[in-house]
Amino acid sequence: MPKPLTDAELLERIRSKRRHPAPERFTAPGMLVLAARAVGKIDRDGIRGVTTLSTEEITAMATTLVAFGLIPIPPGAATPAKLIIEREETTDV
């Protein structure tokens, strides 16, 4: 039986299998601001706010979730036992 993957190994495996990686133009602070503004639209306008989001804002929100440790689940795949990869706190952003 293979040994379980560490969180870092699991995250690297997920990142290497992405078909659509995050755009290189996002800086970490820029991505967070764009994601936060998108969430602000939804918070302010409800379902109408969702319909006003750009693809960049949606990408920023999704990329932020992955950056915070959420494990993406491909359509049709089983839900993994662990949905969030816990990491040590950093002060990068």
C-alpha cells in the first residue's frame, strides 16, 4: 500500500493537473483585491451581483480559494476526505 501524500505533495499534484492555471498577470495582492471586490458586489447586490462579475473576478475568487487551501474537485470525481489543505501561516500577502 503506498504511503499517504503529505499536504505539500497533494497540493503540488493538484497544481500540476490543472488544465487552466491561474493567469500569470495576477499578483497575490492584486488577486486578493479583485476577489474581495467581486465578493463585495455579491454581498451588496445578491444574485444580481453574481451576474455582473467578469471572468477575471471569478478567476480571482477561485484562485484565492485554492491559494487558501481549498482542494478543487473535478466534475464527476469523488469528494476527497480532506477538502482543505492546512498550511503554516505566512506573511507573504
